[in-house]
Amino acid sequence: MKNIHSIEFYTGSKEELLPGFEKDFPYIASRAELDKYIGHYVPWHWHKTVELFYMESGSIEYDTPGGKLLFPAGSGGIVNSNVLHMTKAISQKEKNIQLLHIFDVSLLAGEQGSRIEQKYIAPIITAPQIEVIPLFPGNAEEERILKLLAASFRLSSDEFGYEIKLRETLTEIWLMLFELSRPMREKKWEHNKSNDKIKLMMIYIHEHYREKISIPELAAAAYLSERESYRVFHDCLHMTPVEYIKAYRLQAACQMLAKGQEAVTVISHECGLGSSSYFGKVFREYTHCSPTEYRRKWQNSDR
């Protein structure tokens, strides 16, 4: 299991890049140390793979277009395929550590179009109403899944038959989740086109954040009117396009300050935030410290 404390994206997208993900066994196990992520959070992103997780310690918040969920130690859940989400470390008293199985459903389903895919996989991953299936102690059915989930992270990749044992365990968990999600799947739900539109606009921002971005241009990237673009941002990310652009630029600045040695004036222009005086003002509002203090904190931290 690999310790991780940063996130990577495909160029020109906000889809997560998963280093070490192999086609012949589309799976990775991660131990996410949320306190070591810059800013103590994972920004908005999505991935085709499903994300099955267990909270080892601390607590985190998951944000999706559908709302927010808090997961304390001992809880867990699954984030569905292609669901837009972000996570934040919440606990101040203990380390916020999350264990993750990230895998393509073909690991369980086998060949595309198989009977297993049609009967047990597709009904979940194609259900737009299922963003997250949360699991909390206190519910007998959910506790059984959590117990199996926690045990699954103790499987060793060095032991004989590891891949088969892991797939067997993940399949058992999936079947239990399938039953648990039945009431969610039975709810009538129309496909929300806003999720597709917000991703197009996020990709545009990711590609052009260094430049001046007008809202009409941003809306055009998703074939929307300016008014509709505001509605989509509000519905999916609970903020305005201008707020998201500013937040994304500041996230980019945080990354550059933490990992590089460029002058603050260079970073302010590289991130599309203009003059160093304006950059210093908005950066302090965002992080509660100056760019120089932020760099010193993260470059001197034990990462």
C-alpha cells in the first residue's frame, strides 16, 4: 500500500491521474495522509474508477454536487464512477488517514458486456442518484461491510494468490453494497446534464487559468448561456464561476509555493492573479498567512 499526500491530474482535465495503475490488474491501494496534502484537502476531481475507502483515523468531509458527508474513524463508503468530489481533513486531534481501494470495475466484471457487468456492476455505476454509498458503525448491515473492508487492507501483495484473494474480497463487498444500494437504485432519477457541463467548464479553467477568463467564454466551452453557467456552478460546486476560478488559481499558487523556488511576483502572474500586492491580499484571505510564510511552512514540513 502506497502512502500518498498529493493528487495528480491528466493534462487539460480535472480527472485524476493514477500512477501505478496497470491494465492487466486495474487496481491500486493507497493510504492517504490528508494532513500532508497542501491545504489539508483534495480539490474537486473525478475518475472513471470507483473509490472504496475506510477511515483509519481522524475524520474527513466528502463534498459532491449532491451535498456533504462527514466520515469519522471506523466509517467508510464508496464513491461511484465519474462522480465529482472533493475531500477535506476535519479532525484537529488526530491524524486524518484514509485507506483506499481504487479500481476499474472490469476487475470484478471481467469482459465488457459480460453477464456479471450487466447484472451487478452497471446498475450501480450508471445510477446518477448514487454519488456515494456511505457506511457507518451502528447499522448491522453496514457494520458487516465495514468489518470486511477493514480486513481487506490487511491482505499482503507478497502472499501467494494475492490478486485472486483481493478480487474475491472486493467482489464480496460489492455484492453487499449492491443489496444495500437497492433502495437508492429504485428511486426514479433523470440524468443531470449539469454534471457533464461542469466538467467541461472545469477543464477549460484548468487549461486557461493563467490567462484572463471571461464568463461568456467559459460558458461557451460547455455550450451554455452565461446565466446557465452560473446555475450549473451553483448546483454542482455550490459557488459562482468567479469564486471557483479564484480558488483554483490560489490552489495552483499553493502548489508552486510549496514545491518550487520561483519569486512570489512570478507566481502571482503565472497563476493569473495579477500584481503581487493583490496576490498577497487574496492569498492571506485564503490561507491566513502570507505567500512567504506559506512556502516556509510547507517546505520545512516533514512531507
